[in-house]
Amino acid sequence: MRRPGDRGQATVEAALLLPVVAVALLAVIQVGLLVHARVMVTHSAREGVRVAATGGDHGEVTEAVVASGRLPPQRLEVEVVPGGGRVTVVVRFDAPTNVPIVGALVGDLVLDAEATMRLER
């Protein structure tokens, strides 16, 4: 049996809980996008070091990094460091956090990845 003062209680509880659930869902989406960007940065560094190890110049390495990760080139920084019969490629990516509400709270993150490979000559 219902008491006379209990009408609409479930509606009020749902209305109070809905914003919390929505922000949590947006946070999960933002984390997923950042994890995807991290994987793409790592993949890009590996592709770049493959090109560098086979004798590619800095321009070719940068092209390989941009093409493999499908990341915006204006947010990428590629560094090629040769030495000791090896070459290292460092990729830095300014990952945007543009999911509404959550992105504004977190701010953009810098993701970086490094890959080293023996020179093939």
C-alpha cells in the first residue's frame, strides 16, 4: 500500500540521479577516446621507426607517422634520434578532451610514445 505522501518519489529520485549517470557516461566515453589516442600514438611511433630504420629521412618518417595513426598533424610532434646503430622515434600528441562537460574539467593531455629499432643497412 502507498502512503499519501509517496506519490512521485521514484520520479524525483530518477531526476536527481540522471545527471550523475550522464556525467559518468560522458567520463567513460572520454577515457575511451584517450585510450584510443594512446594506442594510435604507440602505433604511429612503431611505424615511424620502421621507416627510419630502413633509411628514411625525417620527412618520410613524419609522413609514415601521420598516415599510420590518422592523427591530426597539427597536434603531432615527431622526433628522430639516431645513435649507436639504432634509431629512436619519439611521437608526442596533444590529445584533445572535447567531450562535453568532462573535457572541460580535464583539459588536453600530452600523450607520447617512443620506439627504438636497429638500423638496417
